[in-house]
Amino acid sequence: MARSRELSPLVLDIARMNRIRLSGRPMGQRLVARGVLRPNYALARTQIVFEGEERIPAEPVIFALNHTDRYNYWPFQYALWRHHDRFTATWVKGKYYENAFVGRFMELTNNLPTVSRGYIITRDFVSALERRPTNEEYAALRARVDAEAAGESHPPDEGLIPAELLERPRDMLGRAFDPGAESYAAAICAVFRTMMGRFVELHEEAFAKGLDILVFPQGTRSIRLSKGHIGMAQVALRYQKTIVPVGCSGSDHVYPGSNPFARKGKITYRFGVPIPYEEMSPFHVPEPFTPFDLRDERAHRERFQGLTDLVMRRIDGLVDPPYRFADDGESGGVTGSNRFI
């Protein structure tokens, strides 16, 4: 128990989600833009080009951007600020909050940590057993949790899951887990509902403050496009927000590795035709739904995926050939539990 509490400042937990605050004009983004990006781009002679920016609506929107490298959202945010005096709240992975410096940086620059059952499963496993789950363990745990979230019986997994994980009382990312009172899967789902509830609230705060939301629908970095995830569609349909597809080309050459300082080169962002809520009518959900609820996702997946696929096709038409869909549709990104830690 004590070890879980010691680890909590370096994980994305319930307390961390609850303390996140957004600003309509985030000081962190402005400081980075003026103090780091502007001199870096000038010295390196980095060229940032916006094509079709006249298409950007005046009201807050959801920008859907391909994610070619670690930093390709920085030039986008920088140019959006310089050209239009607009700021974003950007979806980022929860694992980036596990470094004290990076996590604090993320908080100060208006980022929204995405919450997933996979992250909660993996992080709790590491905290409890001090090792990563194997691919087989992760698959069994995910099947058990997804079945609980859907109100179904989980498939047989005897011998695949360490008994200690299911039977040991502990702090689970800020929520007490008592195996005598609830199942492991029920506890994971409860943590997810709490954290995801705050994630959804942050979108309401962002739109109310006039912020745009920046999303990478692929969910991982990849030079080529691949099938998008349905989270963006759920937010757009729930809040009736316009999606603006954006294709990024060239950033992977300017930011080829983990170095946050740009090289000389040209980055082009092409803005597609906005997709307002009214034009999403084939995908409208005819009843109230809760974003990221597994039952609602299953009930309306065809609509969510249909809108996502439309956006990804639009992005495909906005990027240069090396960044378009691969023939096999695969992203080449990180897979398994390695996505989460």
C-alpha cells in the first residue's frame, strides 16, 4: 500500500486529473512560443506554412491532425498563435505525466491527458507487482475489464493472471481496492469512470474558455496514416463541435528524434474543409450517450467509426504521398502495454 502512495505523484491518477486547470490564454504556451520556439525557428531557419487557414471557423473547433513525430504539434500551435491568436488544449498520453518535469510542463501548457482502461490496467499492474505485464497477461486483463464494463461474463483466463493482482488490497490510482467488496475488474472500471468523467469535464471547460481541441486520431506516432480511434468522434458528436481535418507534412524531418529543438526544414499544415455538426448527420446519435462508456461505444460504434473514417480520409487527401495510408493500413506505432508506460 505504501509503495502505491509513493508512486502516485509520478503517475496519472485521480488526484492528478482533478487538479488540472485550463487557461484561455495559457501562460505556458506563450512562454514556450516566445522563449523557445520563436528563437529556435529563426536560428534554424525552420519554415512553417499554413495552407487553407482561411477555412478555420471563428468558433472553437476540434483540429484533427496526423502525428508523424514527437513534436509536430508545437509548430502548429506556434503558427496558430502567431497567425490567429488562438490556443489549444491538446490530447496527450497519460504516460507523459510519469516524469515530474514533463508532467508539470504538460499541466502548464494546457494538455489533456487521455485516460484509457489500458493505462489503468498497466499502471496498476506495475505498481502492484513491480514489473510490466506480458502481452498474454495484458490481453487477459483487458478482456476481463472490458467484459465487466459491458456487463458481460469474462472469457476463461485461469492461470493467465497473477493471483496477487486480483486478491491484494491496495490503492488503485487514488481509489481503495478491497477484493472482499468488489472484483478487480469492477475496481478498474470505477477508476476509469472517475478519471474519464474529469477528462470529459475538461472539454467543457476548454470550449467555454474559447480553446480549440487538438487531437491525433491515430492515437500513436506514425509516419503513415492508419485507422483512427473513435474518441474524437464521440467528443464532436456529444458537444456538436466542428471538426477541422489538418494534414501535416515535413515535421518528421525537422524533428527526426527526441531532440525538442527543430532543424532547418519546411513543415506544411494543410487545412481541410471543416465538418460542422450539421454535416455529420449520417453519424448523429439519436439518444443521449456518455463519451467513452463501453456500452455506448458498442451500441453506436458504427456511427463513431464512420465519422472517424471520414476525417481520416480527409486527412489523407491533405498530406504529401509519404504520409498517406499504407497499403496494409497499419501504423507502425507502438503496440501492447508499451503504449501506456
